Amino acid sequence: MATSSASALSFTETLSLLSLSLASFAVIANTFQGDGAPLVASLAFSGLAFASSYSMIRWLGPTFMKAGLKGKDMSKVNKKEIPETMGAVCAVVYLLIITVFIPFPFYKDIVAATSGGGNRDVVLETIEHVQNGRFLHKFPHNKLASYLSAILTVQSISILGIGDDLFDIRWRHKFFIPGIASIPLLIVYFVDFGVTHIVVPIPLRPYLGELLQLGPLYYLYMFAIAIFCPNSINILAGINGIEVSQSLVIACLLVINDCYYLLNPYPHPATDSHLFSLYMLLPFIGVSLALWWHNWYPSRVFVGDTYCYFAGMVFAVVGILGHFSKTLLLLFIPQIFNFIYSAPQLFRIVECPRHRLPRFNARTNLMEPSVTEWVSPPKPVIVIFLKVLHQLHLLRVTTNEKGIITESTNFTLLNLWLVWFGPKREDRLAIEILAMQTVVGLFGLFVRHNFALLLFEKDNLKGIL
Ligand code: UD1
Ligand code: MG
């Protein structure tokens, strides 16, 4: 990986990006018809998304710095300032690509709906009604509504994310922002799908029945997912590359899950949902890879809260509109753990400093757990709580000679990892966390596809598990 901080692209980079862009354009121009055409087009658009994000991140870095969008890399000897909010570039490129892509999955429907019977073969494939001897094609407005609401939601969260990067909104205020952005999704879910019951696991059926109707609670659950996904990525952060890498791991695992359905020898009822998911995820992987290249250790740019919100919301969108929100949560296990573990600081039971990222030791060049100092001794109940966690190896507490707690490590997965396995170089810490996330995610998918049948009898065809 090049480490130069120059904003200009090298000759090799320019040549590679240009070739990728031209190849992508060529594929897109020749890909309208045929069953797999939208998927091929989506792949080509993702190549284009990568090439444009890569060059724009490089070109716009100095402009962002000039506009004050910069941050200090706290875990380096010379705490140099680098461009921040680069996720905004990814979000904008992503939104443009997804918008331009919309006609591709609807090509057949558009032709059928506008040909007036001229293109009979296409019409025959998509017949909905026959009236007075004429074939009338019904355009899938519900599918289009999914795309449009997804774009609207991702757009809203990106604007709110940029606002946060500009004005550094307080945590307790910005926590609920993604909920507002998710409203278009919930409306489309309500109008088009509307399933608000869950299948009850076999052992609980004597008490609850086969299906449990959750009604409005189900919307509350999806609202909570939309709040959780963006925020959970934003708080598993603070070391070079971790925000974008964890998002790439989740996206790739979701793609594996989608392929599992699409490569089924028999057409699966959830095929459309998983195609929608792929169309949303492939360009996301494209823009994220471009950002990853610049954000991995040693970072040349920071992603900003915009990226964390944008990434989390893309996952919430595919999970909710693809009807597999429970599977999605299986891929968020490390983030769920980090969120629950962070709760004492998030809810101010324990003091929460502005930054909880691991502490850089300039002497050893290694990351160590960061701590919160107790200026005045904690209340007795907190003392018991901290000491129990210390005994369970879930925290490290330092006491003075009188046995009074003077400091405790910050409640984040990254700090806990360092408590368990000792100080590490920044990139090593990131690699280990990502490896753990990948193993846990693959295990989650394995369990989902192999053991769900044992608990629920029938497969989760409509995503209602
Ligand atoms: C969240 C975390 C905070 C953590 C911060 C790091 C909570 C409640 N908040 O806050 O504890 O410190 O993310 O991103 O858990 N930075 C680095 N190296 C990196 C990434 C970021 O030094 O690899 C620093 C830079 O100074 C950068 C700043 O973190 O400017 C970004 O912090 P920001 O994203 O604004 O913090 P929050 O999301 O509010
Ligand atoms: Mg952040």
C-alpha cells in the first residue's frame, strides 16, 4: 500500500483506475437484457464506484483539510492532522451510482409497460393480467418503492452524518438521528410487506403458539435496528482502519448469505430480496474498498462519523427491506457485545471521557488499554460493580495503597482485548479484532442455515424468523 500523502495519483494508479472505469463502462453499455444482466451491471457499477471514490478521496483530501474537516491521529508519535469525513465522498458516490443503476433491474418491466404489446416476448414473461385479449403489464411499483426509500434513507443519514462531522453533535443527541432517517423504510415495509409476526421456536410453542403477533412492537424493533447499526459501528472505532474494515467484513458476509439463496438449484421465494441486497451491497463494497485503501494503518485519511452512519444504515436498509434483520444481527455480534459492554459509560453510570480509544505508548509504539481516572473515589455500589468485573477479567482496575480505586479501563471491546492479550501495535489489534469478527460472523451464518430448521421446523423463507 502506498504511504505517500500526496494528493495526486501516480501514473500506475491513474492507468489502473482508468482501465477499470473504461472496462466498467463497456460492460454497463452492453448489459441491459438477460436474466443476470442487472447483476453484471451492478458489478460493473461497483468497479466504477471504486475508481471514482479512490480518485476523489485523493483529490479532495487537501480541500477537506482547508475546510477544517481534519483530525489528529492520536496513536502516532507525531500526531499529524489528516483529512476527516472522507466517508462523505463514499456516500455521495454510492448514492449517485445506486440512482443511475435503478433502470437496470427494471429494464424488462419498463420495456413491457411502455411497449404496448410491441415487444411481445418481454411482455409474455411478465404478464399480470389479460383484458379484452390484450396483455396488460403491471409495473412492480413496490420494488421501485424499496429502491427509492433506500436511497432516501441513506441520503438522510449521510446529510445528518456530515452535520455531525461539522458540528460534533453531542452523543446523547446524535444517538437517535438514524431513527428519523429510517422512517421512509418503515413506511415502505408497512405498505408492501407488513409482516409483524415472528415464528416461535418449537420449545416455546405450547405457551405462545406457532406465530407471535408483535404488531407495532415489530416497527419499534426495526426502528431500534436502524438506530443500533450506525451507532454500533461508530463506537467500535478509534484505531486506524477499524470502522471501514468491520463494515467490509459485514458486507462480505451478507453477500455470502445472499449467494447462498441465489445459488440455490431451485428458485427460492426470497430471491428478489437477496438480489435487492446484492444490488445495494456491491457498490457499497466498491466505495468502501477505496476508502479502506486510504484509511488502513497508517491512515492517510479518517472516515468520519458520516461513514459509520452511512455504512450502518446500508446494512439496516438491506436487513429490513430484504426481510432478514435477524440474520443481520447475527453478523453484528461483536458490535452488540461492544454496545452492551459500553452501556455503563454510555449511560453515565461510569464517567465517559470524550475519547475512549486505546492509549498509544510512544515509548513502545504499542497500544494499551485507555483508562478513566477516578478523581474522587466511586460510590460503594460502583466499587463493587468494578471489582466484580475486575475479578471476572472483564475490566482492569487500579487501586492505591489504601485500596481505593484510582482508575479503571474504558468499557470498549478494543480496550478489553488489550486487557486480555496485552499491548499490541495498532494494525495488529485491528487485524485480530477483524479475524475474530469474521470467525464469529461465519459461525453465525453456519448456525442460521443449519440449526434454524431444528428450532423452527420450516425454513425462514419470508424472513419472518
Ligand atoms: C467515538 C467513540 C469515542 C472514540 C471515537 C474514536 C464512544 C461513545 N465514542 O466517538 O470513544 O474515541 O469514536 O473514533 O464510544 N481517531 C484516531 N485514530 C483513528 C480514528 C480516529 O486518532 O484511527 C481520532 C481522531 O482524532 C479523529 C477522531 O478520533 O479526529 C474521530 O472521533 P469521532 O468520530 O468524532 O468520535 P465519536 O464518533 O464521537
Ligand atoms: Mg466517530
